[in-house]
Amino acid sequence: MRISNLFSLDGKTALVTGPSRGIGRGIAIGLARAGANLALVARSESKLIEVQREIQSIGQQAEVFTYDLSQTDGIADLVADVSKSFGQIDILVNNAGTTHRDDAVDFPEARWDAVIEVNLKSVWLLSQEVGRGMVERGSGKIINIASLLSFSGGIRASAYAASKGGVAQLTKALANEWASKGVNVNAIAPGYIETDMSEALLADPVRAPQLMDRLPAGRFGTPDDLMGAAIFLASEAASYIHGHILTVDGGWMAR
């Protein structure tokens, strides 16, 4: 086998949540460049059309599925619709996420629930629903998007830190059950990446220089920096990797 074939995703179908911008978009485009067809899932269809067209211009199939992951009771129907269109789901990327910043003593319960619902509960239910088919077939790749806050508590982000800590532990729990059944469950923990969600933080005149001082890479990341990690974990090259949290952080955790 040629080494390049180890990283090929030709003929595979990947379901990616939250691919309209930022990290999700970068991963979706990267998977398409490696040969995968894409099921794109987000709340707004209009925001996905540009991504769909870019993937189609690469020569891969891309279909849009409008779904709000804060409403988890329809996830089984979503997975059924994707499976009906593509036949089966070979790769699941649980990327969609939200956050809210507030002092812990003032953190609204409704905002806590909203963050946990999208960042953790939807990841669990999508993994369960898609994973069921993977386990039956004896093959599949699930990639969860964790965070540096899977390892540390952060500041004024208690719900986000709790959800991403949960994602890391869920990744390991599912890997323990499904590794022997041919299903790889791993996660990527991005560092400080230039996205809409981090825009205010990375523009903060006080906090941004503090973050940069700790970064061995000397720059904040971009969504394109996640492509290689996602392709690797989705490919046969990672067939013996289970329950791993891969940091893509410019060296942040090494410091």
C-alpha cells in the first residue's frame, strides 16, 4: 500500500456539525480534499451554501442538512436523513459548539443548560446514533472537538469548561467500549484559533499579549491548522489510535 493511501478518504462519507465557519469549515474542506463526501449540519442553510459550493468545486459531493443541535430530540431523524442520502456515515465530526462568559456567581442557569445541550449532550446523542451503525458494520471514525479547557478550568467559562471536560471523558468512555468493535473514537483539542467565537478574546489588548507570551509557535492558530489532524484521525493511518485527545495548540500545553 502506498503511504498516501493510508490518509485517503476516497469514497467515505463524513457528517460534520457546525461547518459554516471557523474550525468546522476548515475540517470539512480538509476532509473533502482528502476524498470524503460531506453531510453538512448547521442551523442556517444559507450559511452552508458557500461551503457546499467549495466542496463541490473540489469534486466531492456535499449536502446540507438544517438542524438546530440545541434541540436534541430530533437527532435520530437527522441521522436517518443523512444515511438515506449517503448510504452510511463513515466519519462523524462533532464540532458544533457554543459558549457564554460570566462570573460563576452570576452564571444564568438557562445559559448553562444551553451550553451543555449543544457542546455535550448533542455530542453524546450523535455519537450514540451514528456509532450504533458503525458498531454493527465493524468500522467507523468519530472525532470530537474538545478544547484546552478540557484540561484546565479557564476564566469565566464554567459551562464551557464543564462541557469540554465532559467531551474528553466521553471520548475515552466510548473508545473503551468500541475500540474492539472496529470504531475509533478520538478528539482534537484546538488551542487559541482565530474564529468568530474567539475574536473578542484574541483582540483583547490585555489578554491577547498574555496568551501570545505563552505560545511557542508565536502565533494564534487558524482553522486550516486543524485540517491535517482531522484527516489523520479520520484515516486508516490512525486505525490503532483510540481515546486520544490530540492537542493542536501551537505548543501551549508543552509550556
